[in-house]
Amino acid sequence: MRIFYDILPEKQNTAAALGFFDGLHAGHRKVINFAAAEKHNGLIPVCFTFAQSPKSVLTGRPYPALMTKEDKTAQLDKFGIEHIYFADFTKLMNISAEDFVKNILIDKLKAKKLFCGFNYRFGKNGEGNAQTLKTLCGNCNVDVVVVPAQQAGGTVVSSTVIRRLISVGDVRRANEMMCVNFGFSAIIEHGEHFGRTMGTPTINQPLCSELVVPKFGVYASAITLENGEKYCGVTNIGVKPTVGKFSPRCETWMPEYKGKEIYGQTADVRLLDFIRPERKFSNIDELKNTIKDNGITAKKIFEEEYKNKNQL
């Protein structure tokens, strides 16, 4: 896979997937897979997206992402996309819909087939939509496929819906819509070592600033260490009110990990399901017993999640 931040002319004809693809949810994946399948027809599968969230640029408000750029790139590679364009939205936001199609998609990308979602917008002030794209490309002998809305449990799958689900702790349903478990990778840092005194040593990681913040509480999780080993985790997202820490963190106890210290290494954390909200306990023994119970619950969820998928 090749990654571009400038829009360089392609040497061969391409099939391009168009969109911001925040989270690469079920609808996005259909668009991507259609483009990737065109390799069998001699076209280079391309994803044309943006380095910044168009909504954030246009509104001046942050729109926390559902997936890091590193995860998005890895997933697109897995799907068979060969070239990714992370274009600078600020340089293209004032281009007319017609010029975007002609100068970028056709002249630069050499697109012969284009794929987008039903709600795709492009051009200055979002003047172009999926039908506009079909009309403009029809005049240039470029095929356009518009993917309709995808549903899950009677709800239209969208990044907005998934972002809301994560913010209220419903990561199980969010994961189903994204077709991948929500999470991130981060360096393991030293904490206060409080968990170790209770027999539940934890790995401490900063929350990923670019992602939506999950509801504070305890989650069953899957942890993958740098060496590739995977463990069940009990992950607390929040401020640890019982011990008086008020800076939001990600702290995970791996009940079955018996290895050496791994400070400074990177661990990948994927949230599987919400166990309980964060709360203040009356004493340390109550906290300790609750964490141990959470470990039993997390293990059941972990085994169900991975053994049913033959991933363990």
C-alpha cells in the first residue's frame, strides 16, 4: 500500500472509494470493498479521503474520531486498497463540484469507476451529492456506484450513531456497526501502583485524544501486547474516584497475565462490553472484591467474543 498526502497524478486507471470513512463502519466497508474488487478488472483500488474531519473544519468544533488514522490505514490495506489519499480538506473545500470531478477524480486519479455512500457530499459548500456525481461522471464515461444506507437492528448505520453509542457505554452495539472493536494503541506508563497492592496490577495508558471518549466505567476488553500475545482485560475508563484521582485515564487489569513488567511498551486495547459505571466505594476491600468479580465477568465476555470467532 502507498499513502499520499499530496494529490499526485496516477499512472494507471483507478477505481476510487470516496468519503471520510470515520470508523469504517458497515456502510463504509461496502463502498471500500466495491472499489477493491475492481482490481480484477485491471483498475488500481484507491481510497480518496481527508486528513482532517470536514465537519470539524467547516464548523470549528471538534468531532472526535471513531478510529485512529493508523487503524484506518491498516484496515484499508487489509481490504485491498492499494493507494490512500489523505488530502488536505482546507485546500479543496472551495473547489466547485464540477472542478473536483474533472481536475481531481478524472485528471489526477484517472478514475474509471467511483464508489460512494448515499449521503456523499463534495464541492464548495457541499453543493455536490451522489446524484450530482453520477451526472458529472456520466458525461465523462466514468461509472458511479452509490451504496445505499446499511442497517443494523433496524437502525441506519452512521458514524453519528456509533459515536453516541460509545459515549453512553454501548460499545457492544457500536462494535457490531463498525464490524471491528473500538479501541486504540498507546504506550504503557507508570501509575501509582495502587492495583498491585490489591493483587490486581494494572497497565496505565493515556486516553487517545483524537477518539471519542467512552462513558466512564469498567469494560471487558481484549489486550494485545507488543509480542502479539492477547489477554482478557478489565479496563477502567475514567478518574478512579475511590482513590481520589481525577485525570481521565485508561487502566487495565489482565487477570491471566503473569509476565514481566512491560512499561514503555505499546499495548492495544479493544473494548468488548460495558460491565458497570464508575463509582466511589466505601472502602478498599469493597473495591478489591468488585474488581475480582469484574474479572470473572470480563473473562466470560472475552471467551464468548473470541472463541466463537475462532480467534483464540
